[in-house]
Amino acid sequence: MAIHPRIVFAKLKLLSHLLSTLPLDVEKSSPSSRDQPDEHESLLLLVTHSLSIFFFFSFFFFFA
């Protein structure tokens, strides 16, 4: 099975576009404790993003 550079480049370009839409730095307007996420919420976001990136790579490299 050959890997075509055009397909890989297109997939990487799409991935970079999708990753650029993720909020990486969020400014908080007030430093109250209510605005800060708890540890479970942060862990859930980390797991969700990790799984979505894993399935994205799995899907596109499986059908490449």
C-alpha cells in the first residue's frame, strides 16, 4: 500500500485547520472560583480532545 504525499498533505492541512479552531487560551474576565473549571471538567476535556484526535487519525489513515 503506497502512501501518496498529496493525500497526507491534505489530511494534515485539514487537521491543522481543525486544531486551530480549538480554544487554547481563554482569558477570564473575573478571577472568581465559579469561573474556574474543576479538575473533573478539565480531565473530561482532555479525554474528549484526545479521543477525537485519535479517532480522526484512525479514520483517515485507515481509509488512505
